[in-house]
Amino acid sequence: MTDRVLLTGISGFLGGHVALQLLNAGYIVRGSVRNLSRADKVKATLAKAGADVSRLEFVALDLEKDEGWDAAMEGVRFVQHTASPFVLQMPEDKNDLIRPAVEGTERALNAALAANVERIVLTSSMAAIAYGHEKSRTAPFTANDWTNLEGRDVTPYTESKTRAERRAWEIMRAAGREKDLATINPSGIFGPLLDEDPGTSATLVQRLMNGSVPASPRIPLVVIDVRDVAQAHVAAMTSPNAGGHRFPMGESTMFFGEVAALLRNAFPAYANKIPQRRLPDWAVRVYALFDRDLRSNLGELGVLKRLDSSAAMRLLDRKLTPADASFIATGESLIAHGLV
């Protein structure tokens, strides 16, 4: 297969898995990194994972700079835009997240349209779907839902993903090419690491396993496996019916205490470090005064959210990987890389 795919954010947790699946499917992958000095590390990581890296190319692109985007699109049939800032700890200036997310999306899509690429797949998030709504909601969130930026507890990250995806659809509609965009809207992404960088989501598991979390807060996690998300990106790129659609992805919702219990059973050698106690809500609020990561997520305390992933399962033509397996794969990777 000689089709070339531009993959932004190839050095990220999800980007690496998308690259692996694209290479294994026979595509030529042109991966973007902010600095080409990272290219050798990415190449070695993918080779170790079993990919044929003879079809791997690299370009330097920055979400906040115009240079290089048009040249990066030369000879490209498809675009996978996975690059976007993702953090647990919210910045003091929300525009530090919002600006690169929105401007990066604009640069990627405008360059892709100018090059007349066939389809663009954008990594969005459940953050663009399920926030700013009434906390009492019990119905699953669907592709028809959008985060209400005027609602309570909307973080800079949530706003960045919402504004970036809305901007993407605006650009495509204005060009008359709405059917040439598909967005993947995953929840918290877990699963096997390809290298020793735990990224953001796996850091939650790392903190549970290394003893740095004394007790489990009553905060739920909507969970999806990175391998499922990567496969959905590849499927959405070529599926005739995927264009013009959003694909929420969340296999199940688990509280931190449930995740901790799962990890204790799966990794008995670490059981004495993994919290057994539940942290009362009042204590979470006090503890958050001294922990910025927790403080940034206080709005999720006790709020149970679910995603309707039926469209993604139809796209994949199978059920999603169970959350238990995703967390165990994360833990095994953390141990293998000496990160706990």
C-alpha cells in the first residue's frame, strides 16, 4: 500500500498506537513532532513494538506556528490529527491550553483542505461532549451532545477540546466538506505503554500503585482502551459511512476505589502501596488545597458519567476492550518500564 498518512502528535501515547496500527496495515506514515530530535526515539519505540519503520517519515510541526504545514501535506491522502495539549493540572492561564488546541486544529485542517486530502480524522474527547450539564443526568452522553461552556466546573482542558472540535466542524462546513471529517471522542485512555513515558492517563494508575495516593477519592473514571481508540482512528479514515460523524468512546465507568481494588488483586506485590481506604468527600476538598492535580478535578467528585459507544462499536465491528483489561495492561507496562 502506498497511501501516505500525516499523523500529528506521533510521539504521544495515542499517536504512537495510531502509528503502530497504520504501519501494520501497510500505510506510509509521516509523523509530526515538534522537534526532529525526538524522531529517532519514536522510530526505535515503534520498531520495538514490531512495526516496519521503513515506511516511517518525520516532519517538524508546531501547533502554534505556520511553518511546515503545507509542505507536510505533500503526497498525503489522509490526515490523522491527534496532537493537542492534554494535562491533569490546569494552567493558571486557560489560553495556554485553548490557543494551541484551536490554532493547531485550524492549521491542520486548512492545510489538509488546501492539499485536497481525502479524509481527516480528528482526536477530540468526551470533554467536548459530557461537561457543563446537570450533575443529576443519568442518560448516557451521545454524539448529539456538546459540552456547555457556560456550565459549572468546565476546566480549561474541557474548553480547549470543545472549542477545537467545534472549530473543526465550522472549517469543514465552510469548505463544503463536512463529510470528509470524522472525530473520535474518547474518555480516559488506558492500556499498554509503548515506552517509558506514562503520559497523563497512565500517571493516575502510577500514582495508585506507587503509594503516592493515601486513599481513593470518590471520583469516577470513564475508561477506554488505547488500542480500541487507535483502531477507531484507522477505521474512521477509510470507512465510507464514518465521514461527517462523531464517535464517543467509553467502555465503562469506574470509581478510583474500584480501580484500586482491581489493581490490588492483579498486582499483589504492590498491594501494600495501593490505597484500601476511601477518602470522604470533605477530606478530598481539604486534600485538594495541597494537591493541584486533585484540585483541578474536584468538579468530578461523585459525578457519574456514561458514554454511548454504540457507533464506535459498529465502526470497529466488535465490542470494546473491558476496562479491567485496560487497567491491568497499564499496570503491567508501568512495571515493565520500571515506573512503579
